[in-house]
Amino acid sequence: MNIECREEIIELLKLTSALPPLQRILILAYAAADQDETGTVLETGVKIAEDIGMSVQLFSRVRRELIGSGWLEEDVPARIGNVRYYRLTEKAAGQASNVIALRSA
């Protein structure tokens, strides 16, 4: 087996080194999946979970954790009924966010 984008995978592994292994696997799965022009992965969670050998329940839990920590985001316009699609954020690309957290009064 020869992985063509070895350097990108290594960079993504370095970037996610502080995350738990299951979260890193999901980020790699989303990074390796086919994406549209906005970076959205147009595969269902069921299909991705099946592809990586993870139960759907575990996949959903880990995905929620990644959304909560800012690694994944939902592409709301791509939503079809109850089916939601997600994309990696700039955080997963190693880009700093321009969003500044505000203090509560």
C-alpha cells in the first residue's frame, strides 16, 4: 500500500496529537472522504461509520464531541430532511480562527 498524500496525513496527525484516538480517526475519515466545493462530506454518518468499522452510536457520540470542540461543523444548507452533513473546520486545517470569544457581563 502506498498513500499518496503522506505528508498531509502526518501533518493532520501532528495537529490532532492532543485528541483521543477515536476523535483522530473520525477527523482522518472526514479528511479522506470526497468533499464538495465547501469541504462538506456528502456521505451519511452511517456510511462513514461502516467504512471505518465503528458502531453508529459510537460514531455519533464522537462526532458530537468534535462538533463541541470546534473540529467539525454542520453544513446547514446541505441538510436534507433529518440527514445532516458535516465538514472539517479551519481548526482541522491548522488555520487560526478569526472568532474572538466575548466575555459574559
